[in-house]
Amino acid sequence: MTVFKKSLLQGYIAPLLLAVGTAIPLFYQVAVLSIQQPDNIQTFFSLSAGLNSYQQLYTAWKTRLFSNALAWQVDRLSILIMHSVNIRYMNKPEPFAVALWTFLWFLLIALVYILFLKQRSVFYIFGTYAAITFGYMPKVAETRIYPWDMPALFIFTLFLFLFLNDKYKWLLAFLPLAMGFKETAGVLCIVFLLTDQLPKRDKWRMFIVAVVLCAFVKLGIDIYTQSSSPLFTMATGWGGKFSDIFFVQNLVGMTLFSTFFINAGTLLSFLIIPAPEKKIVSLKIIALLFAVGNFLFGLILEYRIWFELIPFALYAIASISYPDPVRADEPRQRSNENAIAEDPDSRPR
């Protein structure tokens, strides 16, 4: 087998087969779960009756317009597919649409892993599958499946590799677009202040520009969807009983055993393992800010709201398992350099 064929098989084809193989059971799991909560189908088909109907959606959901709009296109596609193709175990277009949406986003996320990591993407693919399966756990009352879950995970995955490769100009353009899929992308703006790769003036300039652009995108969506409180669309539970406040509910939720194993245990592992490099420290700071937001504006027992931190956790875990989890050929190069240093006669002439 030639070097090219071996590289293609190990680096791309084998991980892609594993990605498809894990996406299939996820597809059917999501199809079953999708009909267990009426909110699932409601959000995926929120634009089926036009913008007037969409404007009646829950305030915190309307701001995820890009996710909902793109989901509606997949919903329409799924209806066409079911009219022309017999999908095994599928007899309704609604659960098929939700399952197809999740399947496609999972493959896109896997492709990002494969593009940047090649054969080392296998750990990330299996880890992401395990974490999503935990978040979409059957027989749990809090389990929901919403259109913005998987796009948000994709956004944080792509962000991770842009950050690791110091693509800050790309991030400056990427984050405002990501804001339209889910507003949690806004917390990623802090990355410009955390990097050592930019001069101090550029750090603050890019941070301020990113925040302003993200705010403009969100404000524009809120005005377009006629939000009752533009920019401030987060739910907190304030206004009802003290026990209804999300933060209080979340403190109570911390007493449950399962909350310590969010994202299949990767989240807690990420938070407690040492940080061997500065970028992992930066990722932990972003994760802590993200967690504060979840405690204040979400219900932590809806485990899917932690999906965004899956790639961060996997990178940190991989970093203590491999010399360099991003560049797979680096350990071999370092070994060759060390061998040359020890034996000067072996230097290339």
C-alpha cells in the first residue's frame, strides 16, 4: 500500500466511516425522543406558518432565528424525501426531520474533527457521540431536542480549532454570524483578551469590535422578530416564587448524582484536570463564564445546554493523553529531532 493510500485510509476514510456509523444510532435515538415533548416539533416547525406565527414563539427562542430558519429548510427536505423514499422505521415526517437535522450536524462536526485532526479525530468523534447521547438521554423528563443544540456545538467546535491555530481575523468574522444561531456564541468574544498572540491594543480593539458586531446581530434579530425585550431575551425565573428562580433550581439540581456526569463525564474531567498549556487555561475561563450563564439563564438538568463545552473538554483530555492533540505528526518529528541531537553523525548532509 502506498504512503498516500495509507494516509488517506487512516486519516480520512476510517474516521469518516466511524462518524457515519455512530450517527446512525443517534439518528434513531433522536427520532424516538423527538415526539416525547411537544416543544421539540413546535420549535423545529416554528416557521412553517410564516413569520407572524414565529413571532409568537417564546422570547428566548426567537433570537435563534438562523437555527430555526435552517431547520425549517431541512424539515421541508425531509417531507420531500419521505414522499419519494421509504425510510426504515419512519412513518411520520416530523420525527424524521428532527433526526435528519441531528444526523447532518453530527457529520459536519465530525468532518471538522477529521479535517484538523485526521486519525486522531476518532477520539473526538466517539467522545462527542457519548456526550450527545448523555444529553439526549431517554426517559428523563427534562430531555428536549431543539434546533439550536447541534449548530451551537458545531460553532464551538469550529471555534476551538480556529483558536488553536490563531485565526483571530477569521473569528472576528465568524462570531457575529454564529450569534444568529445561538447567543451563547457571544461568550467566545472574550478569547481576544485571553490570547498571547495579539498585541495589547489589538486584543482590546478586536474584543470591542466582536462584542459590538454580535450585539448588532442579536439586536437586529430581536427587532425583526418583534421581541418584547431586545438584547435582553434571557429567562431567569424571576417574577414567580423564589423556588422558580433558575439559579435556585440549579443549586437544587446539583444534589443529583447525574449532574456530575454531564456530557458523559467529560465536563467535570475538563474542569478538574491540570492545564498543561495557556490555551487550555483560556478554554477553562470561557467554560466558567459559560457555566455562570447556564446557572443564571438555563436549567442545568437539561443536559443539552452543555453541548457547547464538549469539544473544549475533549481537547483538554486529549492534551494530557497525547503530546500534541492537534498535529498528529509532531511527536514523530520531535523524536527524529531528539535522535539527531543525540547522534550528530546522523544529521542529514
